[in-house]
Amino acid sequence: MSDSDKTENEQVPIPPAELEEEIIFPARVSDKPQKPAKGFPVKLSPAKLLILVILVIAVYFAGYLTSQENFLGTVTQIKEWISASKETVAPYQDKLTEAIETRIKKKETEPSQQQMKEGQMPSIKEKRKIKYWKAPMDPTYVRDKPGKSPMGMDLVPVYEGEAEGEIKISPTIAQNMGIKTEKVKSRTLKHEIRTVGNLTYDERKVHHVHTKYGGWIEKLHVDFTGQEVKQSDLLLEIYSPELVSTQEELVLALKYKQSLKDSPYGELSEAADSLLASTRKRLELFDVQEHQIEALIRDQKITKTMHIHSPVRGFVIEKKALEGMHVQPGMSLYMIADLSNIWVLADIYEYEVPWIKVGQNVEMNLSYFPGKKFSGKVTFIDPFLNPATRTLKVRMEFPNPNWELKPDMYANVTIESTVVKRGLTVPEQSVIHSGEKTMVIVAKDSGQYESREVTLGVLAQGYYRVIKGLRKGEQVVVSSGFLIDSESKLQEAIGKLQNFAPKPPIEHNLMKSPPGQLMPQIDNRHSGETMNNNLNH
């Protein structure tokens, strides 16, 4: 065999490293031996266990709060929480909005760094053409050039295109006039109703005491109206032939049962038990007290009279029972009122009816308890108006756990009604009522003031609700408004007079009159009639 054949037949040995498979992600083998899981398959850390317990409790309470009995109460409580949270957050939200708006305005008015580098400063106010000059305190004193007024004050310019009804007042004059402004804000308005109420007992807690059998009253233990009684107190003792005969039947049934105690006949023993149970049931249906029935079974002695006890704690407001009186079944003997809950009845005037709703909170104070306040709620509003007094009867309820409140007391009642939850408002002092129109003075930038017509809503807590005419954040004048309004109307009238005057003479005089001389005055005898006609139109 040649060397070349040996080379072909012999296999070239491959290194062991190349025989091993290439492993990209080798598996990590733990050195510690694994132990089989015992008990609970998942091991929980204390933190996870605590979270699990909290989730279980939360699920339980969620199921409890959303149950059929508590669902409506839960929804009402959530709504109250949301409403209270909104009212709490609203002032902070308004302050944040105001701060952001102020920051934006400041940024808009300040020149940018690029403009400062280039030397280009933005003009704050565009140049406007001056129409004429006038005296600050005498709008009829008009000139075509700056100068002094007869009072020694500098004339102020009037620009072309200025809106009628707008005037400009310098800061010094504004300070001397005592002009004060206030922002148009969004706030909650509440209306307070103050009235006088009369305390009375809760009609649902009045109990009538009567008998279900006939008889005679042997003895009275509660013998006058107004007496306070506790629950289960003895009211009276009554003799009734029906009760005596029923007692005798019960005693006979007891003796009959005892005689058949050792009887081999089970049917007879069952019949005796049935007779005893039916006789006792008859006494219970007659409202005989349990302690008297037990004493009768124990002693087997018939008593002549039976007791009638008070069903509740309260005061006797009516007593018809008399000692020795014959009583018929169903006859009212006592009327007892439970005063743990008290009613207060108050009269509300007709114009205040829209602010009253069932469920509103009420505060009450009495001269009998100076400095002490009682809290309650409106529970009923009479559907009928009293035609004589034009008032509506409103019922309020107050808890009386200590029985401090007595019927027929007089009380001062304050009812708070939410008129507007959140809405734009202006102070009452800023509103000017001019017959058909309602005006406010709006303070603008650079000392300008505008007389603006607005539509207002209800008045509450010294503020009007704004329906139309103002925006949030605008400044309204709250003092010296009448002076500004009269000045604004005078400016408007002068502007109309100048517009209605013959133009050629004014233009001619303006061009030829020496500087600083008085502009031609308008002859009201010739133009007044035309002005009045145009004003009327």
C-alpha cells in the first residue's frame, strides 16, 4: 500500500474541544442540594403577607359597603366627600391659576434675551393719534394742544378710536378719589335664612295606652298630666272579670297537667300541655305583663287586679284615666310622648321658599341655653301656603338625648342654603343700578376705566352672581363707582355732541385758531334738538 492510500484511509484525529457542542447560555447549577417543598408551596415574605391581609380586608369592606342595605348610604357619603374635597381644593386652585396667569402676562410683557441682545425692544403701546386735549376735572374745557386748565392742572390727551364710555384717570387722582378695586372671582354662595321656631314633640314617638278588655280602675300610680315616666313604670291597676276567669283557667290547666304527669297515655299529657299553652297565650294577647304570668304559674294564686305599665320613657301629655272609672276595650287612658327626638316648626316667607330643601343643615339656639348651639336637619316642607300670613311651615328635627329641649319653647333658627356651588361673583358695592340697566366699572391697564353693562343673578353674602358681562380675573371698582360712571356718561355725551356738530366750522377753526386757544364751543340752541333726536334713536 502506498503512502497516499494510507493517508486517505486513516482518519485525522479531531481535538476534544471541537467535539463539544457550542453552548451559548450555560445553565447555572446550584451547588446547594435542593430540598423537596413541604407544607405551603409558596413562601410569603412578611411584606407580601401584610399586603394580602390588607387586600382581604379591603375586599370585605367593599362588599359590606356595597351591600343592598348600605349601598345608598355609601353613595351619599362618597358624594359628600367629593363635594367637600372640591370646596377645599377650589381656593388653592384659584390661587394657582392666578399665579400662572400673572407669570404668563409678565413673560409676555418682558423683552426676550434675543431682543435685548439685538437691541430691539418691543413697543408696549403703539403710537396713536391725539384727537384733542381736555381738562381732567372739566370735560367741557377742550384744546387742540397741551396746556393748563383753569384749575392749574395739566390737560390730558384724548386719542382717536377710543371707545365711548371709557375714561382715563391718573394714579394720583385715583388715589385722591379713593378708588378701590376687587377681582372677579369664582366662589360658593350661600343664603342664610333666619327665623323663629316653636318646639314640639315628635308625633311618631307618641304612644297611646289602652286596654283590650273591659274592667274598672282600682288604683292610679300616674295621676297627673306632664308627669315623667320611665319605660315599664307602673301606670295603674285594673280589675277585669275576663282576666280573672282566664287566670282560673290557667290554674286548672296547670293542675290538670300535674295530675297526668305519671299517666301511661301520652295523648292525654299532650292535650294538657296544649290547654296550658293556649290559656297562657290568651293572657299574653291581653297584654298581661310577663312577671304576673310567671308569678301565677309559680304560686297558682289568682290576683284580683292586673298591672298596666308604660311602654316607653316620656312625659304624659294627656290623661283620661280616673280612679274607679269603668274602662271599655280600646279606650285611651294615657298619651305619652317620647322626647328623645324633638320637632321645631318655623314659618318661612314666600320669597325664601326656593332656598329651602329637605335635608339642609339647621342651627338653633335658645335663650334658655345662652351660647349653646343645636344642630339638626330640615325633614319636611308643608306643601300648602298659609294664605293669611303668606308663609310656609317647615319642620326640622333635632336630637334630644339629655331631654334638655322642652315642647313649646321658642328658638332662633338659622338655615343655610347653597345657592351657587361655584360661579363668578362681584361685590354688592360694585354694582350700579340705573333703572333698566345694571352697570359695573371695570378697571383696565394704564389707568383706564370702562362702564360695562352686566347681567346678574342672586345676591347672597354680599356678592352678586355674574351671569353675563364679565370674565374671571377682571378688576371691578368697589368704591367711587358713581363718580367714574357719571364721568364716563359725560364723556360719551360730549363725544356725541361733537359728532353731531357742523364739521366745516370746527375744521376751519381748528386749522386757523392760534395754538393753545379754546376750540369752538357747540351752540346747544342749534344742535341740541338734533342731538336729542339722535340720542333717542
